[in-house]
Amino acid sequence: MKTEYILIIIAVVLYYFLVYKEERKLKEKKDYIKKNLSLQDRIKTKSGIYGKVVELNQYTALIKTGKDSFIEIDRNSIEDIVEDL
């Protein structure tokens, strides 16, 4: 009987470290990006597109991906702010 409880406790602890903690770190990173995104930041989208932010709206961002090419994306699709392109 005791071993069953120990196994349940171990499973809950493993779940916490493997799933919950990782999700919390991802959420903190996403919140950081939302708060600190500004014009001229270089970004990477979830689909792997790199670009420079040229315009920000409440829900979208216009990014410059080439010399004369621009893409309007959803702000939630921004994965990371990068240093260099």
C-alpha cells in the first residue's frame, strides 16, 4: 500500500518538473516578448521567418523581410527577439 502512494507522489513530482515547469518558462518568455517588443527589433517567427519590426499594432506587426518585402503577422506568432540576422 505504501509503495502505491510513493509511486503516485513520484509521478506527480515528475509531472511538475517535466510539464508544468517547462510550460511556465515558455509563458514567461512569451510575456517578456510581448512587453518588450519595439520598432527595429529583429525577430524570428514560429514559422522560421526572420525580419525587422517596422510597425506595431495591437494584434499585428509589420516586418521587413527583405529589401522591398514586408509581411504583416500576428504578434502571437513571434517566437523570439534575435540579436543578429
